[in-house]
Amino acid sequence: MKTSASTLTQAFSTQSPSHSSNAALEYCNREIAKCQEMIRIWPHEQACLLKLIAGWQRTKRQLR
């Protein structure tokens, strides 16, 4: 599933603009942490999970 920064911002749009951006950034951070945990569990999937982490980091940059 491809998630863009605008999609995340819309998902949190029921809150104030600055709070929705913070919520979206926190969501990205949680997803990055999940991927890092999965690397520890499934080290053979590291290449794929690193790509996911890069995508979430890119989304965070777009949100800022």
C-alpha cells in the first residue's frame, strides 16, 4: 500500500492543522519503529524493510 504525505495529512485532518501534522509525523515514527523491530525478528527481510523505512522517512520530510 502506497501512502503519501497528503493522504496521511487528510487522515488526520479532523484535528487542528499543526496537531494533524504532528499526529502524522508520530504515525510515521511508529511505522519506522515497527519496521526496525521486524528487522530484528526477520533479519533475512532487511533489504525490503529498509526500503519501507526509507519511504516513511521520505513521507516525514514531505510533511515538514
